[in-house]
Amino acid sequence: MSNLIAIGTHCARGDEVICGDKSHIFTYEGAGASAYMGVSLATLPNQPDGTIQLSDMARAIRADDIHYPRTSLVEIENTHNTCGGRVLPLSYIREVEQFCKEHNLSLHVDGARLANASVATGIALEDLVKGADTVSFCLSKGLGAPMGSILAGSQEFIHHAKRLRKSLGGGLRQSGVVAAGALYALEHQFDRLAADHENAKTLAHGLSTIPGIEIDVDSVDTNMLFFKVSSDFKIDTSTLVKKIAEEKGIIFGGYWRGEEIRAVTNLHIGPDDVEYTIASVRDILAASESNFQVA
């Protein structure tokens, strides 16, 4: 809802937002920008590291013509979910900020996992977003609060955003108990994200040693990784997901486009769980030895 409210507050109906083709607002938010705000999304290719080339952004800006929607907002995501939890380089963020200023565009940062970006780089949260107009920040992902996210912006922006939140049904009652959990997460859970990152890297390295598993270890920046079963093996990704759930009790929450399994480490996952997962994947593939293609 925080991303949707940001779009609806920044944009008038009929406007257009520049975003990545793997962005959360395009892929996983139910076309809310179009359905509820009357805003179209101009999607551009996300690079493997989650960035969008500025040259692509420049070409996507609409001319001042009544036939076209009005380009009013650029949206970037840090860390980037479907690019594998990648952290956007600070130099790139500064370039996007300058680009938006030069073209009179607002900038919204989907910072659902911005805490992970901060811990991974050692860069303060405010420095990661100081040139943005707005940022959404999730409290229930790595930080582990029961629910909720923050939408931050100027005082005037938030004044209008609150009205839109209310009209979308987001006016909570008796929300103090939820806010208490959020405050605890902010005050106590921030630094421990480094352990999640270390566990993700350990998991990635372990999986990379298993014949039949394809994974880019170097792309693991934070607490997220994607891997898949090699096409040389007759056991496929969906079969691995099913078997490891039934036989080992490991539930992978989903996989990207039917090929890559997403694994996310969090405060409930410790080093022993990581080692168990590595061993379980190895066991499942070894047990499926009869399904391997013979050269």
C-alpha cells in the first residue's frame, strides 16, 4: 500500500511512471497503479544488478504532446527483489537523483529492504535516499516486525498521502500494539541483519558445490539468492521444491518464472538450518540419480 499511495500522491490520473520490468510495483502489486490510480507504468529492462540504464530512462520520457501520458515519476528498488536482493550502487543512486532533477521528475524509492542495503554497505539509511522525494520502508521483512511499512516524504506530501491511505481502507484502529512491534524492530533488529547476509552467502556457497545446481554466488549481496536445477538433469525445479518439502520439511516460498528457486534468510534461520538445507538439496538430487541423463 505504501508504494501505491506514493504513486497516487505523486501522479495525476493519466500520468506515467518509469520503472524496471522486474520491479515489485510492476510484477507483484496487482496492477494497483493502473487499477486504482489510473497511472500507467513504462517498464524498462532491469540490469542483473537491479539498475536501469539512464539512457533507457531518457528515451522513456514522453514528449509534451496530448497524445501521450505525462511522465511524472521514476521508481527504483533497493535492494532489488527479483534481481536477487541486489544493492544499488550509491554512485548509481546519485546519478538517478540528478537525472530526475534535470528532467523535473519525482523520485520514489521502493526501500522495502533498504535496511539490508544499509547493513550490507555500511551506508546510513538517510544517505541512501537523501535525494529521493519519497521512500517506502518495510518493517516486517528482515526487521521481523509483525506487519507494516513506512512511507516517508515531505510534510506536505504525507498530508496528502494520509488522505489517500484513508480512502484505500488503510486507517487502522487500535494500532499501538502493531506500532510497538515496529519500534522494537527498529531499535533491536537492525544490526542483526548482517547474520542473515552471512547465512545467505554460506547457503549460496554450499549450493554451488552440489552437482546439478546452478547459482551465481557473486551476486548474493544480502539475504536473498536464486538458484535452479541444471537442464542436464531430468529432475526439474518444481520437482525439487515438492520433494524437499515432502521429504525434508523445507518449504521454499516460491520460485521465479518457474525456473529459479528463491531462498531468503531471516531471523528464524540459523547456521544449522542453512547446513541442513544444503545437505537436503544434495540428498534429493543424489536420490534422483536414476533420473540423471547419461552421457
